[in-house]
Amino acid sequence: MKLLIQRYLAAQFILPLLVSTIFFISFLLTFELFRMTDLLVSRDVSLWFTLGLIGNISLAFVPLSIPIAVFFSTIFCLNRMSADSEYIAMRAGGLTKERIILPFLIVAAVLTLSIYHLNQSLIPVSNKEFKKKILYLTSSGLLSGIKEGQFFTMIPNVTLFATRATKYGRNLEEVFLHLKEKEGQERVIFSQRGELVFEKNSDQMADKLTLTLFDGNIIGQGKKNELEKIIFSKYTFPITQGQFGDKFSLKETMLSSTEIQQILKMNPVDAKKLYNFSKKDLVNARYEFWNRKNGALICFIFCFLGFTLGITGNRGKSKNAGLVGLVCLIVYYGLYFSLVSVAKKEVIPIPVAVFTPAFILAAMGVYFYRHLDWQS
């Protein structure tokens, strides 16, 4: 009978958990998609490419969404059981609070292990795929924006116009190019035709894109601010990734925990040489390493705390579990990010900053758990 009740508790918990997880992932996904709206709308990309991009982002949000979903699902489930007097009935039937909480903790433990293993390698691989797709959109994907007879301004400080252009702008005729350079200098390039050329590079996550112009001239300012004109038969204009101001940098999050651990064991000179990691990047890598462990642990702690908050008394004034839970989340994440910002300045150790809020939350859960007997 007790085993049947525990299965019932687990079943009552899992459905709200699934709904909450989908909700929080969708909520976070909405904000990320707003950042990429211009890239997706202005590029000629397939539906499968877009769905793959959304899948990569969604997977990255799983470690953040599941602990919050577990927290509120536990509160919701226990709150409903308390309102229907099911909790009181189970206690009166001989079930201890340890037996009642056990199904919730088992589900939380499974999710904790799942998040831990996802963080080790699968999510970093997904982040790397996401980076590849973004680089594609900001390089080769921009070709769909080149239209004949229209000014093309997607490359910062560059204005391109072609009288005729093939599909995706690979071959251009009667090309006009206006370049804004450093120190306010400008150059204007005219050419009879042009070609956009890609070169594959297996060591990098993006193709090298160059614009090659034929039979034209360059008009600009010389060293003495004198107007000069250069006639060329062939001119190569490189289009590098830095020109797009990529704001989707995911350096340490694209490495597995094993790779991060190897980098952290290196001296700063080797880390800079082999991985191009600066001192700031090493601090971020150390934070990423410990944050992955905390992201799994906090799922279990949130479940435990949610259980203690969800059970309310049936007589007298009961606590507003949802509001208390929201306050706990605000306090936790406020303290967490405050300590992390201090730790990144190397004032306190990063593990201390990462795990201190979790331990405080666990202590609160133990305090509320010891008071549950008073309500039953």
C-alpha cells in the first residue's frame, strides 16, 4: 500500500514538472530568438536549419530551466495535496514525511544526474553547433542579402552595390564598394565584375569569405591626404568574422568539462598559446567548471526546499507558498550572481561563490523540514 502511494505521488509530480520545464525553456528561448530575429529573417535559411538552431539553444537552457521547474512543480503538487487534505490523510495513515518526500527526491536525483552528464559533454557540443550556425548566418548566410540593383549594408563600414548579381551574390557585375576605414578615411572601389569566394578551413568553425574584384580602380586618400587613384586588374577584399561583431561568443561553454579541467591545469602561457585563453578567459573557464556541478546539485536542493514550502497547514492562516518560493529564488540568484561577480575579480574563490548560496538554500530547507510535524 505504501509503495502504491509513493507511485501515486511520483505520478502527480511528473506531469506538472514536464509542463513547467517546457514553459521555462520556451520563456528563455523567446528572449534568445529576439536577438537572432534579424539574422534569421534576412537570411535565406531552411526550416531544418532554423529548427536545428532552436534545438541547440533549447538544450543549453535545460540546466537552468529544470531546477526552477522542479522547484515550482514540487510546491504546486504539495500545495494541492495540502489543500485536499491528502497530506494529512497520509500522515494519519502511518506514512512518515520521509516516505512521502522519497518519490520527489528520487525524481530529483535522476534529474540531477541527467543534468550533470548533459553538462559534461552534450551541451558543450550543442553550444559548438550553435556557434557554427551563427557564424554561417553572419558569413556565408549573408549572401542571400545581396540583390542586384540594391545597396548592401550588412557588413559594418562597407556599402556594396552591383548592377547585376547571380543568386546568393556569388558573381557580381559593375560593382561599387564604399569602405570606411580607421581615422575617418574612406575609399571607393569600382570594378567591372566581382566574385565571392569561400575557402574551407577544418581547423575553424567558419568558412573564409573573400570578395575578389576584377578590372577596376580604387579612389582614396594617400598618406599626405592627397587624392589618389589606383588601377587594378585583380583586387582581393577579405571579409573576416570580426567585421560582423559576433555577440554570440561561447568560448568556455563549448568545451567539455574534461577539456576545461585540462586547461585549468596549464600555466597561463600554454593556455594562451594552445587555446587563446586570456587571464579573463581562464577565470570564466574556472567558473564554468564549478557552475556545471552546482547546476546539477541545485536541482536536488530546489526539490527538497519546494517540498517543505508546498505543505501548508489546514487550520488557521497558511503561508503563501508560491510567494515565499519566488522570494527564495530572487534571494538565491541575487546572492549567487553577486558572489560570482566578486569571485571573478579574484577576491574570493570561485567554488565558495558558486556553492555558498546553495548551502544557504539547503539550510533553509532543513529548517522548514523540521517544522513540518507542527503542521500535521
